[in-house]
Amino acid sequence: MDKPALRLHYKNLRQALSPEAIEDKSLAIANRVLSLDIWDKTYFHLFLTMEEQREVHTDFILHLLAGKDKEIIVSRSDFETHRMIHFLLTDNTKLVKNKFGIPEPVDGIEVPSDKIDVVFVPLLAFDEKGQRVGYGKGFYDRFLSECKKDVITVGLSFFEAENEPIDVFDTDVPLHYCVTPEKVYSF
């Protein structure tokens, strides 16, 4: 299946999930994240949930990271350049939703991409080789290409892997792991 068809299919599957199912599946994903071999790292980039898109609730993972005294990085999107600016999440970080419903930091301590050790990646679908389908603007592929070579990428998905390979572009950056409520995929 091509990326536009997969986007539509998985957006529809998400819309069919009840708020309770989203909460339960998000908690199951967070519990599975604990099994990953990532906890010796320091700088963790986490996307903040777009509730309107019915994304995985990352609050559970945020609490895990904070409880393990990790440095948590969140981003603000620049829709003119399709790039992201990364900030250290602190008690003083003020978050506001942009016009697309993405919670973003207003300002703060900027962190360069090449400092980040682990990136939790939003997605709509993924395949058994670690290729993913995002929202189609390329923000994360640009960001991941700026990270250090050994950055660990972790997708979060309510649904299991697609059996058929996803169409790949030269600029696509594959995942190392994808965590679902049922299992952890390692690529």
C-alpha cells in the first residue's frame, strides 16, 4: 500500500478508538517501553500528544523519563522550513497548542539535534523492516538526519506492523524499535 492510502486507513482506525481504548493502549505501550535497552542514555526527545489526531498519549512515557531523571527534549515546529527547534523540558517550560493542535514550548533552553540520544517518533503506520508512515511533511526525517549516527529511534503505534513493505524515499529514516500495546518490534 502506498503512503497516502496508509495515512487515510490508519487515521480512520484511530478515529474508531474510544478514549478509554486510547488510554489503555497508551499505558500498555509505556509499560513495554520499560523493556527497551535505552535507559543508560541521557537525552530523550518526546513528541507531545496531538489529542485531535488520537495519537498515543505520551504523558505516561513523560512520567517514566522524569522518574528516571532523564533530560526530556520537546520541539516546536517551523512550518515554513519544515524543521523543528528542540528545547529542554523544565518546570518553567510554557506549552501552547499551535494552529494544528500540537503542544509546543514557547521558548526555553535550546538543545541541538546531535545531542539527543533517543527519539520517540510519532507515526501512523510502520512495516516489518522499520519503515514508517508519518503525516507527510517530513519533519521527523529531517530532524533524524541531523541527529548523531547512533541515535536510537523508537516508534509508538496502537497497531501492529504492516506485512507489505511501505514505499520508501531516499530521505526516509527507519526506526530501530516500534512499540505497540502487544509487543516490541526490533529492526
